[in-house]
Amino acid sequence: MKTFRDSFEENYMAYEKPCANKRGFCIRYEYVGKWYVFRLEKAEKQRYKRIFAMLCALGTLFFALAALQRCELNYRSFPVLFSGFSLALFLFEWFGVLQFVFSKDKLTSQNFEQMNMILRLAPGANAVVLLCAAISCVIIIIRNGLPAGVGMVPLFYFFSGICSFLITFFYRALPYEKQENKAWDDKSKKFICM
């Protein structure tokens, strides 16, 4: 597995840029690795950004509505355990969604691989954990004969899981491609856009 240093040295090239200092230049690094680009129209990509942000916010709202209710379900071990795992996964999910929302048209390989890994794994894992939380709540309701009013807790966990699942589902369907980086000219051994 590549270290960050190996990846950096592979994708960035140092060059001397004229500068008003003692040496007359300063060292700059230019990205020369491949670009990752989503094969979507600009309006379509903006629509996906809004959908992901809305689904993440809605999933967080449903999770908060379930986890913050004062009822016996939120004091039992299994729902608390699953909601705790889900809270940790929500942090990754939000990080990945925000990376996607604020991403530019072209992504460096490091940025794309990080965002891609998070959005392929975290929301899907969160959906499974939230489904387990909902099922454990239903089992407790059935075993203990709790009132029907607490039935909203597993329902909110389920809706939150659906939102996370939809993020993974839509993200995995997005087409992307690698593009050559035109910043470095091999013939003249210079950067084209400095």
C-alpha cells in the first residue's frame, strides 16, 4: 500500500518559480497526476450535490428524532449500541457528502480516492446499523409490550437508514473517468500553465 509520501511524489512535481527573495526563486509543487472527473453535466452534478446534502440532513434529522426521545427504547443496550455506531458513521457520511458537495470539476487522485471510499462504505454501513437499531427496538417493543407511542423510534431509525442507503445507491451509480493532466509538457520539460 502506498504511503502519503509515495502518492505525493508520484502526483506532484517541484519547480522553481521566480520570486523576489535572496535566491530569486521559490519551490512550488504542481499536480501532474491524473484527474478524476464525474461524467455529468454541470446542472446534473449540482442536482446530485443538492440531493446528497438533503438526504444527509434528512437522515440526521430522523436519527435525532429517534435517538433523543425519552423512552425505554433509548435506554436499552442494543438500540444504544447501534445508535452509537451510527453516530460515528454519520460523521464519516457527512465528511464524504461535504467533500462531494464542495468538490470542483476535476479532482486529484488523493481527494477522489478518499471521497470515493467514504461514500461507497460509510452510508451503506450506516444504513445496516440503523436497520439493526430499528429491528432491536421492534423486538424490545414486542417482548415488553410497550405502548404504541414508542413505535416512532424504530420508524425514525428506519427512515434514517433509508436516507443513508439512498446516498450509497445514487453515488455508486455516478459515472466517472480518469483524464490526462495537461499541466506538464514532456517535450519542453516545462509547465504549460504556470
